[in-house]
Amino acid sequence: MAADGVAPETVLRLLHEAGSPGTMAVMGGRFFGGVIGGSLPVTVAAHWLADAWDQNACLYEISPVSAYLEEVVLGWLIRLFRLPANSGGALVTGTQMADVTALAAARHALLRTLGWDVESEGLFGAPPISVIVGDEVHATMLKALALLGFGRARVHRVPVDNQGRMLPARIPKVDGPVVICAQLGNVNSGACDPLRDICDVAKPIGAWVHVDGAFGLWAAVAPKRRHLVLGLEQADSWATDGHKWLNTPQDCGIAIVRDKEALRQAMAITAAYYGPLSKREPMQWCPDSSRRARAVELWAALRTLGRSGIAAQVERTCRHASTFAEGLREAGHEILNEVVLNQVLVSFGSDEQTERVIARVQQDGTCWCGGTVWKGRKAMRISVSSWATTEDDVEKSIRAMGKAYEETCPAHRHDTF
Ligand SMILES: *Cc1c(COP(=O)(O)O)cnc(C)c1O
């Protein structure tokens, strides 16, 4: 750390010269590594505008525009996903924190029914809550549960089918209050848990059903994919984000809770200067106090795309995923998952061969894909989630993958030379 500063222009030049080469080209159309998505240009501009305003989106009085837009976008999202109209919500950093937020509401509601005020009394000595997850639960959900005192290892893990979907018939019968965490959009296969069947098991036992729909929830908007999320409106809380499939900049999580009052009670904070509660005060609904105005870019994305634009973005990226699967299959490679959404898992033969192809694809730089392990086998994972990806990008990338295979597959080299 230097004792004296330098001119802002110098600082920016240093950042650009030293920093830009160290970035991943997520904004291009050929980044397929994980469901990260690009950012729609309008959302980047909206983010800049919000930064220039430097609003603290904690209270209505402190930033009317932030508080107002937050209310507007939450209302729009509830309608967009066709969730119960009176649900409450919060904007947070990502889906993981949206899980934390929604599950804090679940914890509040379930324990309140048993006469336990968890925000006042804490969890020590509280009646135990059982938590049920699918065996393919996302790691961030386990972290969310850990943060709330539910314990990672305390959860009941339900077996899944060959696509990673929870098997509702295998949900254990447990006594006392229960939270069931379902998942829409397996981060490897893209598969969605059968929500309707899960809710059929959950409702008679009074379980709270929470949905981790980081990207899968957006399937609800595309008519051809909506069948994957049937039963959505029967759940009790939902977590998703704008930074993946909607294509806003990072740091844009969304929690929605049917029992609005439970969310409000779980997040309540009191101080003379935090009232009056005649308006929706953002900080009374989320874990944060001072916070940025992420509703601004969310509003910009939703207003620019509209319902039809979002549906088209989801459908187009899913179609690109199918093109990848068809092209790679035609070239003789094995697709390991049913391509129902935007995820493709491909094996190039042995685990070692697949690893070599992934390394060569990354080195070549035409596109970027990472690796994963699916049902014990190494796979290259292709996630199509950017607005910028075109058919040409997909064709170019399939060719680059084919070339990477030819260059690294020993058997093929033997044939050729
Ligand atoms: C990405 C993802 C998350 C975590 O979302 P963040 O926004 O990174 O916190 C949770 N669940 C699933 C299924 C995901 O794909």
C-alpha cells in the first residue's frame, strides 16, 4: 500500500492494463462455463446509473427510487412466475442468500406455530425442525442451511433418479415441523425436481416447501419449458437470481415468500430512525441494512425484455443447448444427460480423454467450458445462459470441440498419422 495516492486516470489505466487480461470473457457469446450468463447492455448501463446515484436502498426516506423500484420488480416477478399474489419478497446478493432469507422465514413460521419465537430466543432449546433435500442438492443450499443453524449433516437426503431429480415416494416420514428443499435446474443436468408430486407429499404433513430455482425458475416463463416446473405455485418460498439467466450484472438475488408476514417478522429491525412503517421499507424485508439499489438493473432487464423477451431468451438458449447435444452426438460423442433445459454434459470417452479435451478447449480459446463429474464419470459441462450467444457461436464452438478432440485423442492420432 503506497503512502501517497495517484491520479484517478492513472488508477483506471493500471486497472485496465493489469486487470482486463485477468478477466474471463463472460460477456462474449461463447462462454459456457457454469450458469453465469452475460449482462444485457442495458442492465450494465442501469447499474452505472445506480452507482452514479450512490443510493443506499435501506429505507424509503433515504432513497425513494430504490424502494419504489424494489416494490415494482418484486410485484412483476411474482406475476411473471405466477406465484401467489400476496407473497412478500426481498432482493439480496444471490440465490444462496435468497435461500437464507426464505428459509429464515420458514424457520420463523414453523417455530411460531409451536409457540417459539426464534428471533428472540434463538435456536438453542428450540423444537427441532427436520430438513429434507434431494441427494443432488446444490452446495450453496447446504451452506444456507448451515448458516441458519439447520446443520449440513442433519438433513435427510432423498434418493434421486438418473437425471438427479428427487424421488417424492422416497421422502421420509418424519415427526414435527419439516422443511423440504426442492430444486429447479440441476446445475449439471438442468433437470427439475417434480414439484407437484413433492407438494402432494408435503401438504398433508404441513411441511414448508422451499424451491431453489436459481436458474430453473425462469423455465416458468417459457411456454415450452413450463411443464418442467408444474406445481410451482403450491410451494411456500422461492429463491432465484437475475444474474444467471435473466442476464443482469452479478449480485442480484431474489427471495419470494408466500407468508409475507413470516418474512417480515424474520427480518424485522427496530430503531427510532428506521420507521415509520407506512411504506415498504427494504431493510425490514431482507438480511441487510445498507445495500445497493439492485432493483435498478432488475427493473431495466424486465422492462427491456418484457415477458415475451424473457421467454425468448430462455427458449433460445435451451435451443442452443440442444444444437450442442445434436452436433456432438453426430460427431460420435456421448451426451450424458437428457437435455431438457440449457445444460449439456458430454463425455469424450474415458475420464482422461474428456479431461484432455476440456483442457484443449480452454487453451484454444474459441469458447470456454469447464468440467464436472456426473454419475461417477468425468464430463465437459456446457451451460448456455447468455443473451449474446448466436447460432454461429454454437457452430464455431462445436467445431472447436471437435478439433480439440482430434488433437488430444490418442486413438485418433494413431489413425491419422
Ligand atoms: C447458482 C446456483 C445457486 C447459487 O446461486 P448464487 O447466486 O451463486 O448464490 C444455487 N442453486 C443452484 C441450483 C444454482 O445453480
